[in-house]
Amino acid sequence: MHQIISDEAWRDLLAADGTAAASKFQRDFVRAAVARATGKRPSLRHLTLGQAARILERVGQSPAKLTRGGRGVPALEKTGTIAQWTLFGMLVLMVTVSSPAGFLLGAGIVGLMFLLRKRRRDRQAWEDANWAGSPVSAAQGIAVPDARIEAPGNHAVPQLAAFEGQAPILPVARAASPGRGRYQVSLGRSEWPNVEVVGEHAYGKAIKSALRASKAPVAVGRDSECEGVQIELVAEPDNPYDMNAISVRWRNQVLGYLSREDAIRYAQPIRRIIASGLIAATTARIWAYDGVERLQARVTVALPEPELIAPLNEAPTGVNTLVPWGSAIQVLKEEDHFDILCNHVPPGGVGLLLVSLHRANRILKNGVERPFVEVRLDGERVGELSNITSAHLLPLLEHTETIGETALAYAKISGSALAAQLVLHAAKATEISNDWLSVGPHFPPKLLPRATEYDVPPAYGI
């Protein structure tokens, strides 16, 4: 069973740490370890030794292996690299002179090598955009296909279960219309398909339609796949098999369901989005093999952890604009404001908040003013950013304040009754596009206040 490392986890693993860059052989060793553990091979071209050690620990390997077998020794690695290229050159030469068609075969080998290098560069560009905090764009990297397995037969539809002591949720009239706004649950983060859908083989017709619409060939005896398919998550309180059921739909056609366990985990944020009159949207990867008698299919959807889908608080009053999601930025001096933060730490210890960013000035001993970024929660100061990090955001705040807007950003809060910390996720000024600046303000989605239960309209069979 492969591990699943979420994008949030990757951003933590690849956080800047100031350690020396890992060597080529060390990077390749870490990539191979990740591939064995997860089934996916990242690029990791910019890997440092500290990041490499964290990743190895995450996949159950000893960081000490980074220096075994001569890894990290410049002279040995240089010799190994020369040996690799020498053997490769000899192989191409032998193939080229072995037969009249050898030249074409040798050219094909060289072309394949360059194609693989291009795929890795593309993958690195995706990682830079989604794991290192660059502006988020559609994933262009080459994803290593997941293991192609057939959905177990007992996962066709959610199973009937009793919920003792749980009051039923009364459905309300279906007020939503096709024109409802979409709430992208990623909030601007990468959309990597990481959550398995169950029961796909019961919805072969819809899966084939989605594949064809994505220009993926569908033919008997061959497999098809597509990524980045826009799907919706629909809560079905009237589902006769499971009142917590959440269906995965493409153009209102069911492709499958979240598993029973995942449906319970994601029920609160998904129902909150739907009850607020919005569509819970994300992307999916679809793979299928048409075996004539039966369609084998696998659908995976991109979902952050449930507590990081919707903010715990509401946006402050006034004209606000939501800054795009960016790399993790540690908020400083939050320990000085624990009396405020402790009231926002959720029972699970981790949650998402909407905070506002403001320009402030600090007077140095020599009388010089130094600007920095102050972080506020519901209008109260809860910390600040370092001088270096502030410099990346101050131009953006100058712009928003000039046009009368308050900059908002998402922040991850984690802690307990003893301590709490804030990690800001905001794009830097250099990562903001001119299109984003020219079209605004960018209001945050309007959600109902956080609650234990929400009334959502019936959706089973609709």
C-alpha cells in the first residue's frame, strides 16, 4: 500500500532551511526512496540536505543513507557521473554501428533521453508552482500513473449503516441553481489527486463520457486516462444507504462516492459550502480500462485535509481583497498574543483562518523608520512578519491600501491550550500577475458561520 503525501506535507518537507544543496546522487537516492514509498517520482532538483533528511524520515528511511556508498563525496560522484556518461556513449555507439538501422535506433535513444530530461524539468516547474509557493497554475508536470487496480465490488455504492444517537439532518428546499458560484476547495493550492473514490465500476457510462469529453481515447481492450477533470462534491443527506454520503459528479453525473470514512471526515466542510449556496468543486484524475464485459476504473480526487478547506472565521467588514495562496510564511511574535489565538484553536488542533495584512512602521535606535507587515485576526494584532518576508509583501499592501482595500490571506493555525502558532499562506508581490491587480477587489467566498451541522438539499438520484 503506497503512502500518500499531501501537498501541505510537501510544502513543510521542502521548506527553506539554509542547509547545503544535496548532490546529484543524493537527490536521485531520495527520489527513488519516494517512488518506492508513494508510487510517484518527484523531481526535487533544488533539494537541500535538510530537506532530504526530512523526506527520508517521512518515507521511513534513515537520513544516514545520504552519505553511504560515497554519496556526497565530490570526487566519487564526479567519477560516477563520468562513468555513467561513458557507458551511455559506448551504448549509443555500439547500437549505431551494429546495423544499417542502428543510426535511427541510436538517435531514438538520444531523443528518449532528452524527452525524459524535459519531463523532469516540467515536473520541477510544477513542484516550484505548487510546493515552493510560486503562483499556482494548472499542473503541467508529468504525473507517474498510480497503480491501476479495479475497484472492489463491495464499493459500488455506500453501504447501509445505522447511526445511533445521531439526529437526522432535515433537508431543505433545493435553492441552488446551475448558476451557483464554485468554491474551489483547494483555495488556490495545487490540485493533486490524492483521495480514492469508491464504486466507480457502477458508473461506467458517466466515466466514459468524462474521458471522451477530455479527449482521452476510449476503446475496447485499451486503457484511457485524463487529469485535471473538473468535478463537484455533492452531499446526499437523503441517500438511503448512508446519510453522510458524498458523491463525486461530473456535469451532474455520478462517477463514484467518497469512501464511508472519507465522507464522515469531509462532511462538515462540504456541507458548509453547499449550505452557503456554493458548489464544492475540485479536480480529479480518471483512469479506465474497457474489458468488454466490465469496465475497470479508478477515480482519484484532489482534496486538502478537511480542516484546511474552509476558514473558521468570517472576513472582517469593509472592502477586502483576498491575496492568492502562496508558500508558507511563519508569523512571528504570535506567542505575545496567545490570549487572542487560544480562542481560535479548533478542538482538532489545526484549522484555517482569514487574517488581514497591514503596513506598520518600527522606529530604530538611530531614528530611522523601518516598515514591516502586521498580521491581524478579526481586527486584533496577532503577530508580524520578519523584515525579509515583509519586503516581499509590502509593495502589494501599498497597492491595496492606495485603492482603499484591505488585503486578506489564509493562515494555518495549530496549537493547544498551551501554545499556538500561525503560518501565513500569501503570494509575494513578485508572484502577483497584472491581471489580478487590474481586476478587483477579490472578495473571499461568503460562507455560513461554522457549525456542527448544516441543512443541505436532497440530492440522491438528482
